[in-house]
Amino acid sequence: MVMDEISRRTLLKTAGAAFAAPTLLTTRGFAADKPFKIGLVAPLTGPLAGFGEAQDWILAGLKDSIAKTTNNGKPVRIEIIAKDSQSNPNRAAEVAGELINKDQVNLLLAKDTPDTTNPAADQAELAGVPCITTNCPWQPYFFGRGGDPAKGFEWTYHFFWGLEDIIGNYVGIWDQSGAKKVVGGLFPNDADGNAWGDPKLGLPGPLAAAGYKLVDPGRYQPLNNDFSSQISAFKHAGVEIVTGVMIPPDFATFWSQAAQQGFKPKVVTIGKALLFPTALDAIGERGDGLTTEVWWTPTYPYKSSLTGMSAAELASSYEKASGKQWTATLGFSHAIFEVALDVVKRSKDISDPKAILDAIVSTDLQTIVGPVKWTGKPVKNVTKTPLAGGQWVRKNGKFELVVVADPLAPQIPIGGKLKLLGA
């Protein structure tokens, strides 16, 4: 199925939607009418809903690929059961448990921030169910779950970039700016914020090594309604650059209060909150020039292993079908199924969890977000994908994310030159 052909009417409903390919499963160990079940946990509602916005469209577009899945040359009937984490870690753990214990999925997938990936992966690790996750920096995923680099985890594997890539790209943006090297940090009291602000594993050490002073006023509670103390600390320290990892409502509150209190940094580079054009639309004109990491864009030089579509073609198809702008999570929402179906195809025995796990570990796949291959680096259960730095630029009444830095991934083309806020 070509994704351009998917009309808005074909967009699938959210939590609990199941997708079953019509081909009968004939793999050893399964009854003819028993499907291979893949569970998926992602935030479709709540403050992180933007991460799952394209999920149903992706699944609809992959219907043919799912139907044609084989294992050792034999057709496999795939059933995908999607559950909404509601942007809540407790809910993510609950629905992951349902998928494992009630639905008895053979493979669990989870994505979109540690609020979903971590509790879902923990449930899989506890139950001995193979699990693949993405859309979460690897440090919050691995260390946030109590991971030991000497041992790693047994059943749970992750592909995404890390905080070292964030730092490299953020510094790549800031070095262009000429701004004073004093950075204000906004870190919430959650898995992401605690990892980003961690003195040993987060931003403080590497930023100091790059010549930047980090002003960290301490953790704030998510859905905070008053950033006056942080703004006061930043003004007192002469901060000209602001960074952090925030949910969209928190950044909107901070940025509005910064204007009200006369705080005008030259560069603002925020993770998570500035990923989606809808978040910039909500901010309005003051969103022009804000910067963030670039997970994936239509200019990425990769294509799907399932459909052959390029990054540009996938984004264009989504925009035509949905009437919305492409989002940074679009590529990863597609890629997680590239990896999952590749695992099904290569597993020596899809009735055996250990054989499925072995297929995950031996993955070597070129996906629409880049290569996915677990090699034991940076840690056993993690493989990294490319990352760039970008700036939101308002053009013809809408915001576009333009790549302005690629120090760690030169294969990603630069799309424009950084401009300072208010310039």
C-alpha cells in the first residue's frame, strides 16, 4: 500500500486497536489460527500525545508489509495490539502488563520518552518477554531503569541517540551564536530531567569541558505554573543561553513568564517541548528562532527497509494524507516496525522467546532513521541513531525545522544558518 493512498478516513482509532494480516500462520509451534502478537505501548493522549500523533497512520500504511511478513519462508499472521500509556508511567506499566499477561504478546514494543519506555521495558524484563523500545535518550532509558553497564538487561533492547549527542549538537548550535557561554538549565523532577541534570551522566560535565558554565536552579515539578525563581537566577547569573528538557506546557509557561519578566536570552535550545510544529504554533511569533535537537527530518538520507520510501517521501505522504506537518517522531514510529518485522522474519523459532531475543540481538538493518545494529556500545542493550541540531523558522505563516548543525552526523545536510532570537 502506498501511503499517499491513505485518506484521512483510514486513520485508525487509538488505544486497543488491533491490526491482523489475513495470511495464516504456519510456523512450527503455532496452531494455524494462532497469530504472532506484537504489543505496542505509546502515549496517544495526555501532555505527550504529540509523540504518538502519527502512529495510527503509520500502522495503516504498513498493513501490506505486515500481511506479507514471513518467517523462514513461511507466512506469518501478525496481530498488533496498541495500547495508550496516557503519558503516565503507571498507566504504561499497567497496559504493558496487560499485553504480556492477558494478551500474551510474543514481542513488546514501546516508545516515546522514558515515561513510557521504562515502565514497559521493566515489565518485559520481569516477565522474560522480548522487547524493543525507541524515542528516549539512552541514558534515561538505561540508567533510569537501574541498568549496570557491566551486566545490562536480558530481554529489553533500545535504539536512539544519547545525551552525548544532544550535548554535541547543542554546543554546535551555541558555538555559532557568539552568545556569552553561560547556560541556564531547566530540568524537571522526572526521568529525563534527572538524567539531563545529573552531574556525572548528564550535561554539567561535558558543558564545562566545552567552556560553558551551567546555571542549574534545581529540579522543578512537571506542570509547573511558576518559573519566576528560575528566571531570577538566570538574570542574576547573566545567562544568555537556555537549555533543558521540558514538556510543551511547561516550556510555554516558562517562555511566557520570561517575556513578562524581561528575560531575553539570545539562544533557547530545549529538548522534547520543541519537537512538534503544533507546539510552536501554540507559542506563536515568539517561537521563531527557538532551537532543538533534530531526531529525523525529510532531509535525512535514509529509506524504509519495508516500503523503500525515502524520508522525504514518508513525510510528504503523511502531510498529504493527514493535512498536518510532518513531525520528528514520524520516522521512529515507522522504524520500530521495520525492526520488529525484521526480527520476526529472521527468528529461528517464533514460538520461542529466546529465539526471538537472539534475532533482536543479531539485528543489522538499514532503516528510515539510519542503521540499527546492537554491538554492545555504548552499552549492551543500546544502539545509537544519528542526531542533528535545528532551528524553528517561521515561513509563510508556518514553522519549519531547519538543520543548522550536524557536528556528529555530517551525512545530514545543513539547511540554513543559525539566527539569534529577536534578530
